[in-house]
Amino acid sequence: MKYIVPIVVILLCCVGCSLEKKGNLPLTTSRAVVTEDSKQCLECHTKKTPAIVASWRESDHAEASVGCYECHSAEDGEIDALDHFGNTVAVIVSPKDCGVCHSVETEQFLGSHHAKGGEVLGSLDNYLGEVVEGFGASVSGCQQCHGSIVEITDEGKFTAATWPNFGIGRVNPDGSAGSCSSCHSRHDFSIAQARSPETCGRCHLGPDHPQKEVYDESKHNIAYRSHIDEMNMDSASWVVGVDYSAAPTCATCHVSATPNQPKTHNIGLRLSWNIRAPVSFKTEDSDDKRKAMQEVCFNCHSPNYVENFYVQYDAGINLYNTKFAIPSKDIIDQLKEADKLDTTPFNEPLDWIYFYLWHHEGRRARNGIAMMGPDYVQWHGFYDIAERFYMELIPEAEHLMPGITGEILARPEHKWFTTELTPEEREEISNY
Ligand code: HEC
Ligand code: HEC
Ligand code: HEC
Ligand code: HEC
Ligand code: HEC
Ligand code: HEC
Ligand code: HEC
Ligand code: HEC
């Protein structure tokens, strides 16, 4: 008898709640809390751009009273400020704007190579994109990954050559670098999405930096795909070995927290080598960075396993450097010094041959080793490098300057090309 009264009260409450929800917000179970400032934005945008509002309603921002106005408000006089139905708004919500509330993430991001992704103007690749291919290729290609320098017309609109753009190092009208929405898509800003490999694969793929494809063929991706339901992808806390343990994604190894390390928006802090340069080199404080990455692995692998993996990694990078990359670079430098190659890039066959060797094939092999994709190490990697080196670079260099490769080809690792090896010599070059 004494339970009946409370039960009736609870039942009445439930009916009341659900009626109220049905009355005010049909079709949604939103947790959104709307501020006075954002109220009028919402009233109009619910009709004008319903999908934006729907997506925002399901976000943590909506629950935390971060509405349209909290992100898009601008001060009069700001270069990209628009007079918008009596309010001053800006379309671009830059890292500076996000940084008002997320200062830690923003500072880490601004200290990373990602924030410098727009600074490619002087690079060889940029000459290729803008001059050899043509400027339109750069606008819809390079700049969509690296970032544009956003420009504004006299009427206050962004120029079509520079926006829309979500490049990682975009230079914004307020002078800040980068775009958080490269990884955090609007308007739900889903944390699960940021942690998924597809997010990084938007840019980290293709013939010259196939991190996504390498990951796809790795055991790690196999484990991730088959256990995706156990990955806890949208949990607020995401510590490897604590909140999930089935598999690592890109974020696990490069961004997210471990039991002993906080998460970081500086994606370079766990890298001991730079493996995208023509000749690989160790990063600054390389040992500390390697320890930081290994601490990620130790949650799932034994120390011996991880240490041996790193021995294999170093051996592969050193092989690429000493056998192919440094000799190729020496040959190119000598030909330039002797005026056998001019200073204009990409106008002679050897320019292209060398570019393929380090920029495409060389990076494929090195990334394949770093992230456990054996097909990229072999058939998309060292196989292509070897063919390029012996069948194209050496003959073309000899054609331009006879005798130039003699000393290099006499080395033990290249001797097979001109002279049959003795069993002892064969044995010697197979030592690991
Ligand atoms: C009376 C209706 C109305 C109100 C109120 C309103 N908007 Fe809009 N908004 C629009 C329409 C319509 C568009 C489509 C482009 C246009 O006409 O400017 C738009 C476009 C935008 C854009 C993109 C502009 C561009 O040039 O691409 C942003 C950002 C925006 N609104 C944010 C806001 C915010 C923030 C608020 C509240 C401070 C707000 N809006 C209030 C109707 C409204
Ligand atoms: C957490 C911050 C945040 C909140 C909250 C937010 N926006 Fe945005 N919004 C962004 C970002 C980031 C962009 C992308 C701008 C860019 O870099 O080009 C954007 C873009 C837009 C655009 C242009 C999109 C397009 O595809 O044309 C409109 C319109 C817009 N927002 C409206 C709204 C409205 C309406 C709300 C409220 C329901 C809202 N925003 C809430 C961050 C936010
Ligand atoms: C007015 C303050 C404010 C602004 C501006 C703001 N945020 Fe947030 N953001 C919050 C709050 C509050 C939360 C919820 C609590 C938390 O996770 O810190 C949040 C949560 C998040 C989350 C976690 C979401 C989840 O599902 O766990 C991401 C990612 C995020 N914000 C990214 C951004 C980005 C990117 C921008 C700029 C485009 C931005 N925020 C602008 C206040 C803000
Ligand atoms: C699909 C996205 C994408 C496109 C398109 C793209 N890049 Fe990149 N670029 C990247 C990524 C990702 C890296 C980092 C690769 C790595 O670390 O292995 C990179 C690296 C570079 C680097 C080396 C930077 C450094 O710090 O060493 C330069 C320079 C560069 N790109 C210029 C260009 C130019 C110029 C174009 C157009 C001709 C272009 N990229 C097209 C994604 C892209
Ligand atoms: C290279 C992709 C990338 C970029 C760019 C990026 N983030 Fe993130 N961000 C992530 C990932 C991955 C996570 C999830 C980390 C984890 O596992 O907890 C995250 C998490 C967050 C969170 C949630 C933090 C928490 O613990 O709840 C916030 C807030 C955030 N980012 C803000 C930003 C801001 C602001 C920017 C721009 C300055 C930015 N991010 C740029 C990938 C990125
Ligand atoms: C919008 C494109 C884009 C996205 C998305 C992106 N990156 Fe990058 N990333 C780049 C570019 C471009 C570079 C090279 C920047 C430079 O050095 O100029 C880079 C460089 C890097 C580097 C090398 C950093 C260093 O210090 O040498 C790592 C590691 C990296 N990204 C990891 C990630 C991860 C992990 C994600 C997803 C969570 C991600 N990236 C998402 C474009 C992107
Ligand atoms: C199991 C952990 C792990 C996963 C998962 C992983 N990486 Fe890596 N990544 C590494 C290691 C280890 C290195 C080499 C570190 C070193 O040099 O010490 C590396 C190197 C890199 C580099 C540096 C290339 C350069 O220019 O020097 C980039 C970029 C990168 N990873 C991006 C990604 C992306 C994108 C994904 C997902 C598609 C991913 N990684 C998944 C462990 C991982
Ligand atoms: C969240 C757990 C987790 C993390 C973190 C992790 N791994 Fe793994 N790793 C696995 C699983 C699961 C497998 C698959 C084991 C199997 O198939 O029996 C695997 C397989 C491997 C393999 C075998 C690859 C193959 O194709 O056979 C290597 C090598 C490896 N990991 C190295 C590393 C390194 C190095 C790191 C750190 C940079 C790392 N792992 C981080 C879970 C993890």
C-alpha cells in the first residue's frame, strides 16, 4: 500500500514530461540549452537551415549552452564581420575563436606541424601544383589539405579561390593559423568522428603519403573493424587500456591519452624520425618522442616486441637512406653543380625520376614500415624504389655525365648490378 502513492507520482511525472517534450519539440529528444543571444538565430535558422540546427542540437555544445551566437558572434570592425539581421556575425570560427573556450587544445595545435600546413608556398611541390599543373589544381587540390590564405572582397565576401576551404593550416582572416574543423566536423563536433581513422585519411592517403592505406592493411585496422562496437568511441574519457583495448586508431597512437600521458593536439610529439623528407632525419628530442610512442604500444604489447619492432623500423629507414636516398641526392647535386641539370624543376626527365623515388615510392616504403603495412614496404615501396634507381636514375645520370655513378655502383650493396656476386659477398649483404 505504502508504495502506491510514490509510484503514481512517478507515473504522473513521466506522463507530464513526455507531454511537455511532445508539445515543445516534436521529433527531437534534444538536450539543447539555448541562450538569449542564440535564440533568434535558432528561430530563423530552424526554418532556413534545418539540418545545421538539427546537427547542433545533438552536440555537447548544445547541452553546454554553446549556441550559434557563442561561436559565430563578431565585433564590429573585424575584417570578416557581417551585419546579419541586426547582429554582427562571422562565418569562419577560427582556432582563435574556439581557443576562447579550448585554450589547451588550441595552443597544442598551434605548436604543431599541422598549423604550419599552409606554409608550402616556397616548396617544390608548390611549384608543381601552381606552375607545372596550374593554379586551379592548387585551389581544389593542395590547398584543400594544406589550407588557403582566406581573402575577402571589397563587398565583405570570401573569394572563391580561397573559400570554402578546410585545409589543416588555413590562414584565417583574423590572422590565426589552421582550421579545427579539418578534424572536428560541424555542427555536431562529434568526438567519435575525430577519433576514427577516416578523419585523418581525408588528407593522409594517396601515392605520396598513404598512411590511411597502410593502416587499412595492418593488423591494427583488422582488430579495429572487427571490434568497433567495443571501442567506446564516443566516451568522454578515452585512455588506451582503460576505456578501450581492442585496437589502436591513428588518434590512439598520435593524439589520445595513455595511462601516463595526457592527450595532445601536437601530432609530432611521438615521432622520432621525419620520414617524409628526401633523406630521413631524426627529429629534435628524438629519444623522448620515441619513448612517448612506445608507452602507447606497451598497453597492448610486451617491451621485447615493441623494442624489436623499433629495431626493424630503424633498419628499414637506414636502408632507404644509405642505399638509395643519399646516393640519389649526391648524384643529383653533382649533376646540378656540373650544369648538366638546370635549376628549373620538373623540366627534365631526371627531375621527375628523382621526385618519384623519394616523394612517392620512398615515403610509401617508410610509412609502410612505421605503421605495419608490408605490401607498402615491398610492392608499393622498395620494389618501385629499386626499379626507379637501377633502371631509370642510374642510366639517365650516366647519359648526362658518363662515369658519374661508378663509385656508387662499386659499393658492396650495389655491386650485384655490374658484377656477379661470390657466395661470400651474397652472404655479407644479407647480414641484418
Ligand atoms: C531572420 C532570419 C535569420 C536570423 C535571425 C539569423 N539568420 Fe543567419 N542566415 C539566415 C539566412 C537566410 C542565411 C542564408 C544567407 C543569407 O541570406 O545571408 C543565413 C546565413 C548565416 C550564416 C552564413 C553566412 C554566409 O555568408 O555564408 C551564418 C554563419 C549565420 N547565418 C549565423 C547566424 C547567427 C549566429 C545568427 C544569430 C546571431 C543568425 N544567423 C541569425 C537567416 C537568419
Ligand atoms: C562550436 C562552434 C559552432 C557553433 C555552436 C555553431 N557553429 Fe556554425 N560553423 C562553425 C564552424 C567551425 C563553421 C565552418 C566555418 C568555416 O571555417 O568555413 C561553421 C559554419 C556555419 C555556416 C556556413 C556553413 C555552410 O556550409 O555554408 C552556417 C550557416 C552556420 N555555421 C550556422 C550556424 C548556426 C545556425 C548555428 C546554431 C544552430 C551554428 N552555426 C552553431 C562553428 C559553429
Ligand atoms: C563558448 C565556449 C566554446 C566555444 C567557442 C567552443 N566550444 Fe567546444 N565545447 C565547449 C563546452 C562547454 C564543451 C562541453 C564540455 C567539454 O567537453 O569541454 C565543448 C565540447 C567540445 C568538444 C567535445 C565534444 C564531445 O562530444 O565530447 C569538441 C570536439 C569541441 N568542443 C570542439 C570545438 C571547436 C572545434 C570549436 C570551434 C569551432 C569549439 N569547440 C568552440 C565550449 C566551447
Ligand atoms: C590529399 C591531401 C593533400 C594534397 C592534395 C596535397 N598534400 Fe601536401 N601533404 C599532405 C600530407 C598529409 C602531408 C604530410 C605527409 C607526411 O607526413 O607523410 C603533406 C606534405 C607536404 C609537404 C611536406 C611538408 C613538410 O613539412 O615536410 C609539402 C611541401 C606539401 N605537402 C606540399 C603540397 C603541395 C604544393 C600540394 C599540391 C601540389 C600538395 N602538397 C597536395 C596532404 C596533401
Ligand atoms: C588532426 C585532427 C584534429 C585537429 C586539427 C583538431 N583536433 Fe581536437 N581532437 C582530435 C581528436 C582525435 C580528439 C580526441 C582525443 C581523445 O581521444 O580524447 C580531439 C579532441 C578535442 C576536444 C575534446 C577534449 C576532451 O577531452 O573532451 C576538444 C575540446 C578539441 N579537440 C578541440 C580542438 C580545437 C579547438 C581545435 C583547433 C585549434 C582542434 N581540436 C583541432 C583531433 C583534432
Ligand atoms: C585537412 C588535412 C589533414 C587532416 C584531416 C589531418 N592531417 Fe595530419 N597532416 C596534414 C598535413 C598537410 C601535414 C604536413 C604539414 C607540414 O609539415 O607542412 C600533416 C602532418 C601530420 C603529421 C606529421 C607531424 C610532424 O610533426 O612531423 C602527423 C603525425 C599527422 N599529420 C597525423 C594526423 C592524424 C593522426 C590525423 C587525424 C587525427 C591527421 N593528421 C589529420 C594534413 C592533415
Ligand atoms: C599503432 C600505432 C600507430 C597507428 C595506429 C598509426 N600510426 Fe602513424 N606512426 C606510428 C609510428 C610508430 C610512426 C613512426 C614514429 C617515429 O618515427 O618514431 C608513425 C608515423 C606517422 C607519420 C609521420 C610521417 C612523417 O612525415 O614523418 C604520419 C603522418 C602518421 N604516422 C599518420 C598516421 C595516420 C594518418 C594514421 C591512421 C590512418 C596512423 N598514423 C596510424 C604509429 C601509428
Ligand atoms: C590498443 C592495443 C594496441 C596498441 C596501442 C598497439 N597495438 Fe599493435 N597490435 C594490437 C593487436 C590487437 C594486434 C593483432 C594481434 C594479432 O593479430 O594476433 C597488433 C599487431 C601488431 C603487430 C603485428 C603486425 C602484423 O601485421 O602482424 C605489430 C608489429 C604491432 N602490433 C606493433 C605495435 C606498435 C609498434 C605499437 C605502438 C606504436 C602498437 N602495436 C600499438 C594491438 C595494439
